[in-house]
Amino acid sequence: MDAPLHLRDVIDFLQRRYPPATAEPWDAVGLVVGDPVAPVERVLFAIDPTEEVVAEAAAAGADLLVTHHPLLLKPVHSVAATSAKGRVVHSLISAGIALYVAHTNADIAAGGVNEALAAALDLSDTRPLVPVPGTALDVLVVYVPEEDAEQLRTTLAAAGAGAVGDYTGCAWSVTGTGEFTPHDGADPTIGQVGRHERVVERRIEMVVPPHRREQVVAALRESHPYEEPAFSFLTTAAPASAVGSGRIGYLPYEITLRELAEQVATALPATAQGIRVSGNLDQVVSTVAVCGGSGDAYLDAAHRSGADVYLTADLRHHRAEEARAESGAPALIDAAHWATEWPWLPVAARALDTDAGGRLETIVSTRVTDPWTIRLGAAETGGTP
């Protein structure tokens, strides 16, 4: 029989998928309420940690509530039950339900909010609309006698060199001939003063994060057999990351903007806002940029990307007007904030199922927590008031 999972185990699964360190500096992600050693058997996924959602979690017998939006994004000085957020905290604790938040770290992640939104539209060949800058790595090149090469490589790896993704101790090497002539004042490990020497040496190359350079150099000097080891650092340009804000991809076939908007309305949960469109409804489109949640910060990126359409939420009047006035600007589709992020919930639930090896029951909330509840007087096209 499998050992029961504890909250800390489930948090570990979630953090591997959505590393907290990748969240925006202003964000508030991670464990909000709960004891890491508490057992977890059932998990509810939702967008908002509202009182209604907590009641839903309690009714479902959930031990953990995972939400996209933070409960305590801004600093608070009280969680008394006299406020809505305080009541959420009290209700969670009273029901024995933990709360965990994955917000901007889930937005940018592979398999995160934006990829789920792109998948809801069957977009292919997707890539980040605004890639996260890759990690800058220098390349250490060092020459060492063949018989000392493996010991030096091991020492450098322990100091932080050669780490690439989930791998450590990575190196490239080739054997050749090193030449040098010691002069007066030298104390050569190999050879004699005044005589030119030739030694079988190995050239070792290992990547080094810039912030680890001093530690690696100190380890190199300590471990290298030579009085004056020959080494250098090559500075490299950080490649763009495979994760980032938004996504851009291609529709399976060309359709009109009207047809795409209808497809969006079908693919996303229904809300009072519905789907707003800016552009020529008869325009044929094939390339679509998306950003779950508030996305007017990426209007310029969507334009630069060459997308025919940009799907997001919370577009402000002036930003949308200015963006559409630009030559070659994409058409705009504006959906409800909650609706554009909801497709991630079943994706995240399935991922946790996989990571937990079937030892958890996951539930996806279908409760609409969009704050707008009714729309009156909607018209398809603008006109005279």
C-alpha cells in the first residue's frame, strides 16, 4: 500500500511544475494556510480563493485548495473574521483545508496558464510571446595534466561549475600537448627552470554562473597541480528561455475573425461579459497571440510578433485604442479575466494526478468567480448613442 501523501509532498510536486522563484517580485505565491505535515487526499483547483470557493472545497471534502490568484497579495495587519480575507483564512483553518497559490509562476511555466489558453484554441508551434531571459553562463576553459584532469573536474563541479538544467558535472574535454618554459623564480610542478617542457594535458570546458566565478576560481587554484594554472573565461550571450509571458501560435486552418471569436466563446467558460472584439470581422486570420488574465502590457509585443489577433483580458480603452491605431496592428479579442485563466485548472489537476501517481483525487471548480454578473444593452457593432 502506498504511503499517504503529506502537504509538503504535494507542494513539492507543484513547485517543480511552477517554481516559486520564477514569480514576479511583487507576487505572493506558495503556501498561505496549512501544516506541511498534514495528510492530503483530495485537492480542489480554482482561480479565486473566495468564501464561496472555500465552502465548495469543504463540501467536497478537500484537504487542499490550489488557486491561481493570491489571497494576500498586499500586506495585511490582521486576518480577523471581520474582513472577507480574514473570513477565508478562518474558514480554511476551521475546515482543515490548506491553501496554496501559483500565480505568475504558473502564467509563464510550460504547461501553465498561457499554454493552456493556447491549447484551448488548438494553436500549434506555440512559443512565448515575451520569453523570459535565459540564464547567463560563462564558459571556463582550463588546461591540466591528463592524470589530474578528473580530480579537477570533480572539484570544479563541487564549486558550482558544469551545472546544466537537471545535470551536474557537465564538461567537454580534449587531450593535447601543453608547452611552457619555467624561468628564474618559478617552482614548476613538472620540468626544470630554463628547460622547455611538453606535457600531455587535457583541455576542460565547463559552464559557470557569473555569481559563482570567484568560488570556482578559488577551487581551481586550490586543486590544480600547477603553480600558475592556465585558464580563461568566455562570456556568452544568454539565449531566450522556452518559458515566458503569453504565447503565440498558429490556428489549424485560416478562419475569419468572427469565426475565431465564436470559437473563443465556445472554448472558454461563459461569463456575463462575453467576448469583445476589435477589428474587421471578415478578416482572415491564422496567427494568434494569447495572454491569460490582464494582458494590455503585452499589446506592443503582440504587434511586434506579427500576430493577426491578440486574445487577452482587461484591455483598457485608451491602450486598446492606441494599439489598434498602429499600422499592421493585430485585431483584439477581449474575454473575461477569470475565463482566460480557467483552462489551466484541468491541466494543472491532470499534472498533479500524474506526479502523485494516482495517490490523490483532484477536483476542478466550475464555480464562476468573475465579479461581473450581468450585462445589459450589448450591441455587436458600435454606433451612435
